[in-house]
Amino acid sequence: MMATHIDQVRDRLEQLGTACPLEEVMDLCPDLTWNQVFLAIDYLSRTGHIRVTMDRGKTYQVQAYRPVAAVPTTAA
């Protein structure tokens, strides 16, 4: 089974492990079109799988995001 463009973008960002400029995501997924990458980033951002931030130079940075699970507390 072939991975969707969304899975491909998420997997590549997870493998990278650090933030990268939005434009460089295209280099991570050379077989995808700009539209496919943009739609994948939009979806992944809305569903909480990646973070999209803007740096001081007004460049969008994209990074895979895995929220830390809440640690259950016990009553004493």
C-alpha cells in the first residue's frame, strides 16, 4: 500500500526531528507537488501532528509535534 502525501510529509518531518522552513519541506518530499505538501501541512497542523510557527525573519517553520501526555496525579 502506498502512503498518502499526508503520511509522507508527516514521516519526513518526524525523521528530520527539527524545525525547517516551509519551503524546505518540498526538498524532503521531492515527488510531491507544492499543493500536496501545502495541503498536508494544513491538515497536519489542524490535527496537532505538526507545529507551524513564524520566526523573527517572518519565515514559517514546520516541525513534527508530539504533545507530552499528562502525568496522572494521585491523591495523597
